[in-house]
Amino acid sequence: QVQLVESGGGLVQAGGSLRLSCAASGRFFSISAMGWYRQAPGNERALVATITSGGSTNYADSVKGRFTISRDNAKNTVDLQMNSLKPEDTDVYYCSARAWAPPGRLGDYWGQGTQVTVSS
């Protein structure tokens, strides 16, 4: 009932920047929070950053000061500005949303993922 489409992934040199974008569409009442997670081979999917409808943010310690999450509640979009990228940031990044959808269920939804590769 919520579809998420990511864009903006790619290959960049260490120290460079990328901006990821995600747009939500479908049938839902509201979106409580949106965020970004990442997963490398052999690893668990890990939080990168989240933002609530009220604007509260949460960042992984490894990205604080380098990444910034922002959200447009009216357009149901979320962006992740990634600066000072490091090779260890290389992962598949997934957009997520926690949404109220018919018939009144709160659930989590995921995009297909976008590859971010940071070269040394």
C-alpha cells in the first residue's frame, strides 16, 4: 500500500558527496517516519538516519556530522545528503517508511535499494 522509489545512488571518490532521494506513493493515511538504512554483504541491515513527521532526527554514530536527512511531508519525500564519503560507506541503501494504511494498520515499507560505492 506504500511504494517507495529511490534515486541518486552511484559511484564517487572518497571525500565526495551524493544525495539520495526517495518518494512515497500509494494508498495510506499518513507516514509517521521515513529513513535510510544500508546493508553490505554479510551484514545486517543497519540504520543510517531517520526523521519523524515532527522533524525529530536520529543518526548512526558513524555518519553524524557527514550525512543530513530531510523530509517534505507534503510531498512524502525524504532526502539524504551524504558528504565526506568514505569507502566504508559503500553499501546498498534502502529507503523506509512507517505508515498508517487501510484498514488502520501501522506497518513498515521498503524501497528496492540503490547502490552507493565509494572508491579510495
